[in-house]
Amino acid sequence: MEDILLKNKLDKEQEYFINMGPQHPSTHGVLRLLVNLQGETVKDLKPYCGYIHRGIEKMCERYTYSQIIHLTDRLDYMSAHINNEAVCLLVENALQIEVSDRVKYIRTIIDELTRIASHQLWWAAAGMDLGALTTFFYGLRDREKILDIFEETCGGRLLVSYNCPGGLMYDIHPNFQKKVKEFLIYFKKKLPEYDQLLSGNVIFVQRMKNVGLLTKEKAISFGVTGPSGRASGFSSDIRKKEPYSAYGNVKFKEILREEGDSLARYKCRIDEMWESMNIIEQLIDNIPDGSYFTKMKPIIKLPEGEYYQRVEACRGEFGVYISSKGEKNPYRVKFRSPNFFNLSALDHMSRNQKIADLVAIMSSLDLVIPDIDR
Amino acid sequence: MFLYDFSELTSSIHNSISSVMSPLATTVVEMVIAGIVFLLFYALVGLILVYAERKICAFFQCRLGPMRVGKWGLMQTIADFIKLLMKELIMIKNADKLLFNLAPFIVIIASFLAIGAIPFAKGLHALDFDIGVLYVMAVSSIGVLGILLAGWSSNNKYSLIGAMRSGAQVVSYELSVGLSLMTIVVLAGTMQFSEIVEAQNTGWFIFKGHIPALIAFVIFIISSTAETNRGPFDLAEAESELTAGFHTEYSGIKFALFFLGEYMNMFIVASIAATVFLGGWMPLHIVGLDSFNMIMDYIPPFIWFISKTAIIIFIMMWIKWTFPRLRIDQLLTLEWKYLLPINLVNITLMALCVLNQWHF
């Protein structure tokens, strides 16, 4: 810390540093930003990661493949099910196991429910970051419905641990389809309420418009994926590019915007919630019969080689790279976590903006800190 | 008129005290009585407002709010107050001790001074200057000094940013508050609160002064919300940016004083809005409907005053729990580029109205 301060010797007058985090209300976790301020204007900032580093990638080398799945929950806990799916798909592809259509459909539905739940929490927190505290309760109220569905079917609410190599832990609850349909009807009424409360608000639009601009070129070079990247026009939806599970069977739009500012990222996520509901609607009545689990050997050993599987998590592209030596544990594991790459663009986006804009930009990027530190 | 004149009560108290004491002692005793009454009133209003805010914000947020302590959580604020009293007062290293301790009291004193000039009912006010409006504006702007000192003396950069914001904000919005009140002073022709209320005997100024008074009322509500550092103008304590802004380092009762000061300032601006625009303790009268006016007269003036104030406080809470926060440059743009020019035009318009007898 001292070294950094000395090295960055305040050569320009009236500049000072503040440490935003590791304990700060709007970093949503233990992220530390060393912000160089001039008055209220951010000159530059450096993110310092590692406050919640648990060495998950190294831990994975000591665990079996079925166990690794439950470590990926702890990366981006808001898209736990999608992260699990990445490892499952990797193992299934490596062993060339074909899972039944039923599994694919259920996985996709739960994926999209996870995405909606994640975006609801993001919306709730985004309003709170900008000072509209009421949004937080509206978002959580609606998210509760999804968590109840998860609880009934998967047992868990946040970290569902529903996937396993070869299928699912257990079959869906008899109420699942009914509950999901009820939720869709409910949330289609509530989502316009989100727009009424926040999206159309003059103050909100002023706070978000032309704040934190990210061009398409920069988004690509920083590797900003997910809704944040798509708001800059970077077409990066893995669900479209490399359809996995049942995404090949459904019709949906990839939400793309050109503006690349915080408002575009906001609108991208709101539209994604509509699109996710559209996907669920197409699948929920057509879940085919079949087995929810393909029998596998008790000990999974991947053949020697290198494997990579990517999925579209709630915040962008989530990739798993596994190098195997044919053992029951992987030889090396690397996770490509979307938030780490999204964070790298923060400095570029927030330069010469106000400190209040920094908060707005961070909330529009929707950072989840355990995913950055791994 | 059915209105009870409280000056009968106050003068009878004055007479009974002065019959047994010297004039100097009478003044001292009367001041002590007034002080105690205001202290009690202050504490009571603080408790009620904190409870009301928690309940109202809960209902906006689909919650129930405090429900455990007492019936409907009525005792919650008292329990909180006891907790705050018993908390440790943390003193920060390298903080400017004198200013750090002084700051909350400056905030409280400023609101205390202002509350004395408010007419609660006919004859029921402590100070009735002929420059009442000017006095209230002057003392209420002392409060920002406390916020600036708190931010400066805390030896914390977040606090300092909060204090800098607060300084810029209050100084700017003071202009709009002043000018919107001046618009009504032009209409009323006096700065004395009691006379302003009396002048609204035939109709509240918001109706009498029609368009310019309405504009002035809206501007007053916006800029007084900003002046009291309440959302969406709560930049000085912007929670998501500056953790708690100027009172980040305060704990226990000193924090409670800032907290109380904020609510009292809200009460003061709401009661000034009620007095100047909505007729203060004057009942609602509609010319021509004599029986209606008679019924309105039966409602005591104090109830009229409190209910008008409560409505304005509710509007301010409604605004706070709905809107996101502004950014500092947008805040200053709103004042200097929009509110101030509109205000200046408005005051000219009001002068024209008064000159040409266009008002009712």
C-alpha cells in the first residue's frame, strides 16, 4: 500500500486516494478499489482482488469430478446452476454420454430461472446503489417465488446443486410445471412495474445515460461478455453460438444494443428477463418423458487430454478448462469467470467520471466478487 | 370566529408569574418554561417522525416495518433511543476533538432556533418577529455549518466528500428556498409569520396567488427537501457512495443528534410550507359556503396546522422512497440552470400580479 502510494506520487495537485472497499456498501462484496480522485472526479482506479480468494482451482485438483461441481457453485453464486452445468457438460462430452432430452429440457428451464433470479437481484441492487432503496424489496419479493420453486425441486435455494454428471440429482417435483407457469403469469405483470419504478425515471436515466461508455472494440479487447458486452454490440451469447442443452430447440433473440453505456446495460438485462421467460414458455409444456439420470460408473475418470466447455452464465461467458491425465482427479483446472474480465474494463469505463458514476457503472456491470477471486 | 386565541393563555401565565416575581426573574422563568416545552415537543416530534418514516417506508416497500416492540411496534423508536443512549461514543484518533464534539450540537441548535418562530396556533409561538421569514432562513442555514464541521473534523475522506457536497448543495438551494418564500412575501406584504397567516383568512396563498404561488410552492418543496439533505438529494450521506457521508464516524447519542436534527429540519420546512402556502393554522374557507366554513371552524387550529404539516412531510417521504439519488453536478445544474431562473421569473410574475390586482 505504502509503495503504491509512493510510486503513484501525487504528481498532479489536488489528487488524493480513497480505498473503496474491501468493506463498502456498493462493491457488493470484498472488492477493493484504490481510487485516485480529483475532487469528485475519478482519475483512475486499480482493483485489488484476493480478499475472498479460496484457491478453488487448486482445490479442484484434489477432488473427483462429481465433487468439483459443487465447488463451481461458490464462484458466481447467483448463477450456481449454470456453473454446475458447465462441468457436467464437460464430463458428459468427454465421456461421450448422451443425456436424455428430459434432462436437457429441465436443465435449460432451471438455467433460465436462475438467470431471471440473478437479474432480479441485480435490478434490486442497482436501484439501491443509485439511492432508490424501494427497488431492493420489489426485486427480492419476486425473486422469492423462483427460490421457492428451486427449493421444492432441487432442495437448495441459492446453491441448488441439482446437476450431476449424467443428468440430475432427482426428478422434478410434481408441482414444478404448475409453479413455473404461475410464476410466469405473475412476473409478466410485475416486470412492467420495474420499468415504471426505475427505467422511466428522469433522475435514473440522467444517472445512467452516457455513463461508463464502452465501445464494441474495447468490449472485445477486455473480454467483456454477457449482457454487459452485448450492450456494447459484442455478440457473445454462447446459447446462440454453441447451443448446449435444449437451447438449440428454442427460438429466442440475442439482446444486442449499440450504445454501450450504463443505461444500455440496464436495458439489456431487463430485456433478457423477457427473453428468458420466452424460453421457459416454449419448454415448460414440452418436457419429454424419459430418465432424469444416465447410469454412469461410480468413479468417473476422464480420458487423457484437454477439455474446454463454455456456457452462458448470468454475467457472461463461463468457461471450464480441464486437463486430465486419466486419473479420477483432474490434473489442472482453470475457470474462465466472466466477472474477472468485466472488472478489468472498470478502470477504462470510469475514468474522468464522478465517484457517483463509478457506483452506477459497477452496478451496471453486476459484479459478483467471489467469481473474480475464485 | 371560533378560533381560540392562545395569547389569552400565555398572557394569563405571564400575569400570574409577574405578580410574584420581579420582571427579570419573570423573563428568566418564562424562557425556561418555553425551553422545556420546546424540548418536550422536540423529542415527541422526533419520536413520532422516526416511527412514521419507518412505517411509511415499510408500506412503500411491501413490508410491515417495526412490529415487535409494543403494539404495531409503537415502542420501537423509544427502544432505539435507549439503545443509542447506551452505545459507546467512539473517539477517532487524529480527529479534531472540539469540532467533532461540537458539530452535532450546532445542527441541533440551528433547528431549535428555527422551531421557535413557527406559529402553531393563534398566539401560540415563542418568537414573532416582524422579519420572521428572514430569521427562519438565517438560522436554518446555520445547520450546514455543523455538517461541514462534522465532515472536516472526522479525519475521514468519505466524510469530507460528504461535507463538501453538503456545503455546495445547501448554499445553492438556500437561494431557491429564499426566493420562493419571497414570492409569497411579495403577495402578503409582510414578513411576520402571524400576519402572513392572518392574511390567509380569506383563502390560502396557494389559491390566492394562483399560478405564481403554485410554482413557488413546488420549488419550495423541491429545494427544501434538498436543504434538509433528504433523498433524492441526500448526497451528503449518500449511503451507497460514501457509506454514511458526514456522520460516518459518529456513534451513539451524537449520531442520534444528527438523526434527530434531520427529522426536525424536515418538520420545520414542512411547517413553514404549511404556514406560508397552506394557511398555517387557518381553517379551509371557501367564499360563499358559509355553513361549510362554520364546520371547518370547529376543527381546532392546532389540528389544522399539524395535519397540513403531516401531509407535506408525507409528500417528502414519498419522494424520498421513490426516487434515485441525483449526482452532484446534476444537483447543481438543477438549481442554477432551472430552479433559480424559474424562481426569478416567478417573483417578477408575482410582483406583476400584485401590482395589477390579478390575485384573488
